[in-house]
Amino acid sequence: MSEITVRDAPSEKRFEAYLDGELAGFLDYARSASHLMLVHTEAFPQFGGRGVGSALARGAMEAARAEGVRVLALCSFVVAWVGKHPEFADITDLRG
């Protein structure tokens, strides 16, 4: 199985997921001094069921933890994902 690579694309205000070098999905965000606000997750249909959305959520959470900011989860996918990954609950405010 191919590995999904997640990168921050600040000029686009989103995290991007790549599978075999091809853009497979993205997670839109906004930033403030104290929060990374996760707005919308989209995995492209041809990559469905391969964990693209989960990779994006994890990548965003790990980036927020590394930056020392809290996550404001406005995206319903991210809210559900955090519910299954309590290791990120300490940095997350849920709103989705």
C-alpha cells in the first residue's frame, strides 16, 4: 500500500495529502495567534477508502501540537476523527 504524504501549503491555507505524488485531498484551515481552525476536509473520490482524510486530520493535529497552538475543529469529519483519537483531545476545541 502506498504511503500518504501530508504537507502544509500556507499560500493555499490548507494541508494537502499526496498519494504516489498525486494530490489526493486537502484540509482547509485558518490561523490565529492561538488556534489552528480546521474548516473543511476533502478527499478526492478516486482516492476514497484509502485513509486520505485521516492522514490530513492527523497531519494537521501534529502540526498544531508542534506549533503549540490549539485546534478549533469546525469540520465535522475532523470532529468525528478526534472522537476516535483521544490523544489529541487535550489540544482540541470541537465545534463541527
